Amino acid sequence: MHTKLIGKLKKLGFTENEAKIYVGLLSLNEATAREIHEFTHVPRPKIYSVLERMAKKGYVEVKKGTPACFRSIDPERLTERLKAEFLFSLNETLKELNSTGNQKTNAMKLESAP
């Protein structure tokens, strides 16, 4: 399977199994959990929990039925989603860092007051 691509997705925050499933679904287009397991070799007991987590994150779409079918979102949409999540996290971190810096500055002012 696409080892380098899986490694790149892991650097973006995917787990090993999430990366395998996402790349596998791109190749399969649409598949059942059994088909995903057979293609990706992700352990069968983990398939549903990983797919559920990926669906909550918006990385895969679920087509209800018996059996349910899954498909990965378009790579362009995935990129936009990951970019938005990263920027949100970065902004939140920046706010906290600035707040921490302000607290230290205020504490220093209090210590140096006569």
C-alpha cells in the first residue's frame, strides 16, 4: 500500500489505521467494512471504531444500509478541513501564549511596585 502517503497523513495527525483506511477508500471509491478490511489489512475488530471516528471528523461519508458503505471525502475537501482545524488550533494556542505572557508581565509589574 502507499507507505509514503500513509506516512504523510500520519504527520498531519492521522493514526496508522485512519491513514490506511482513507487511502484505501480513495482506491476503492466506496466499500463495506469487510472490503476495507480485506484491502487495507486493518484488523477487522478495529474497522468500525476507526470508521466511526473518521466519520465524526468528516473524513469519510457513510451510506446507511445493510451493510453500510463508506467513502472517503475528496482530497481537496480533506485538505481544506485539515487546514481549518490547524488554523483554529494555532489561533487558540496563540491566545493562550499571549495570555500567559500578559500574566507574567502583570506579575512582574506587581513585584516591582513600591
